[in-house]
Amino acid sequence: MDLVSAAEKLTKRKDADQVECYIVESESINLNSVGKNIEKRNINYDAGVAIRVIKDKRMGFQYFMDPKFADTAFDNAIKLSKFYKTADYEFPNNKIIKVDGLNSKKIENMQIPEVYDILKNTIDVVYENGAEVIMSDLILEKSKSRIINSNGLDAEDKETGMYFEISSQCNGGTDSEAFAARDVFDPAPIAKKSAEYSKLMQKPIKLEKMTTDLIFNTRAIYNLLLEMFLPMTSGEMARRKLSLLQDKEGKMVLPESVTISEKMNAPGCWGSASFDGDGFAASEKTIFKNGIFNQFLYNMDIAAKAGKKSTGNAMRSGYRSPPHLSFSNIFVNAGEGFEIEKGIFVHDFMGSHTLDPITGDFSILFDVAFLMEKGEIKSSIRQAMLSSNIFEIFKKLKAIDTKTNTFMNLSTPNFLFSKVFVSGS
């Protein structure tokens, strides 16, 4: 008996009220370099089944990789359910509409020699542009995920992805870049940017304390939004009354110019899928509309505990763990644009973890940033410090650019913050 047959058989067992099986098969090509040397060339294959059972309004989880252990895993899931919080859990049975652009034939057919040549040529780009590679990773993955449950749901996605990351240095100046997409892309421009930024960062100046305008690019906004601000929209945080957005639904939280939406059904995007980790059909929602906070986000588990409905925000990290709450694709609306006479362009910063979940205060260090005048870079700075409050910094959001860029699962224009106090570290 294979994994699929074993999973299908489990959904028919009657000693649980509801049964769900999530079947995953994946294969990836992983290449890694230190300096110029490509040291690791691996093909990894993985397959397994995650089981969730609902019995007496409690939920249990277990997984297996060998079909002969399917029934044992099922029995263990039932045993573990006795320790779970009681709630009205319900696996979905809804119509699934396939999302386009999740699968690339090019990635499916690529072999190690071809991937090796791509990485080797990309590494050469860094050296051709006057810098050196510290490390690089190139990963191509193809996977198939299927979710079936005893309520009648049966849905499957085939997905591919290409992920590239590179760190470079030039006489002490360093920079790291990354990019991911569903289809094959050319990593050479990303490597060139890393080389250029590392050269610019060779002799960063020491910044004195000053009040200035700040431009955050897509990567910096990724840190600000997805790692610091948007986790406040967690339904679990709301259920525990720990969110800084508590009691703020329907109220103005951000500037009126800001609209933030989530779209799992966006064709071809990094965070897209036809269904979420619970099996709810891919959807889209507006989290903030013209600055007003619309809703907290839930997966099935948290929604049941909170007495709410799932918003389709269950994500899977494979079959070895149950679904967790997260975001698919985040889109920020374009603005009217801006021009800046003088300020700091922030490409990357450290310290997202310093956000105090009770007060919203934080302190971040600009890791890759530049002083700018009339749109031109004048000098680099490093480890200048911004200490503020997450709500106060958004009050200083003066303008949003017209052009949208993408980093991972975020699509956003640049932000311009006005009259922000920055100090030397």
C-alpha cells in the first residue's frame, strides 16, 4: 500500500468524528557555495502524510512516512486529542478553484548540471562587478500536496519554486540579497545588486543624531510589515487579548493613504495556493482599508477556539507539523509618488524582534542604508539607530511611491517617512 492509499483508507475510519489527511511529496535541488566554490550539490526527496482527527470536540495530530505505520499514527492522534482544548472544530468541504501559475515545467525538468551552471555564472557576476561572494544558495523545488477529509474535501496542488540568496563583500562592505519565484528567473541582476551595495558600503560614515526623512524600500518594508506590524492581526493574539490592535476593528489605525490586502489566489505569486493549510478555498481580503483595520486573521483551529470563522490563513510547513497561522501574499496600494531633497534610504535593517508586544516600542539598526540628496546616493551609513513606536512611525508616513516592487510574498511601493529622529549607535 502506498501513502495515498493509506491516507484515503484513514479518512474512512469511524473511530473519530472527523478525519483529515494532508499528503505531501517534494523534490528539491540544493546548491550552496562558499566564496567561488560550490560545495554542496544535493537532490532531496521527501514524502509523508499529516493526520488530524477530531473526536469529542478535541483535535489530535500525528504524521507518518511509511504506510505500514498509518494506523499507529492515527491511533496516536486520537490519544493526543484528549489533551487538546475543547472547541467546535470542523474540517471544510468547499469548492476549490485552481489558482494559475503555481507550477513551472521549466523547473520540473531542470537537472543539477543546468542549475550548477546558473549558480556558477551568477557567482562570476559578483566578481566581475568588483566584489567577492561570501556565500550563496540556489534551490529549485517541485512538490505535490493533496488534502482529503471525511467531510468530502479532496483538493490537490502542484507547485514549483526557485529561491536564490547571496551575500557579498568588498573591503569590509557587505550586503545580502534574496529573491524567490514560482518560475525560473535570472539571478544575475540580484547578484549584481549585492556587489554594488557591498561596494557602496565599504566606508560607511558615522551618523550623528538628526531628524530626517526616511525612504524604506521593499525589503525594509517587508521587515516592518510582515515581521513587526502584521503579526498583530493574529486571531490567536486577539483571543488571548495580547494584540496591540485589540478593540481597534473598524477604527483608523494607519494613515488614510494605506490599504493592505492579502491575496492567496493571486496567480503565480510566491505565497499563492488553491487552498490554505486547512483546505479552505483560496481567497482575498482587505486587512486595512484606507487606514481602517478591518479584521483579525484566523485559521480553523484558532477560529474554533475564539468562536469565529476561519479567514483562510492556515499555512503548512510540510507534513511534520500542524497548520499554523500566517499570511499568503501581501499587497500594499500604490500612492501618488514623492521626491526627496535629502534623507536616508533604508534597504535593510536589524532588530525586528525588539518590538515590545505590549507597548509597540522598538529599536532597530540600519544595516544597509545610504544618505541621499536629490535622488543620488552621497554616502553609506551603517548601524544608525531608530527608536520609536510602531504606531508613531506610521503617523510619520508622508507618502507612498507609485511603482510597486516585490520581495518574497510582499508587493509594495517605497514608503517616505517624514521628520524621523535617528541617532548613531
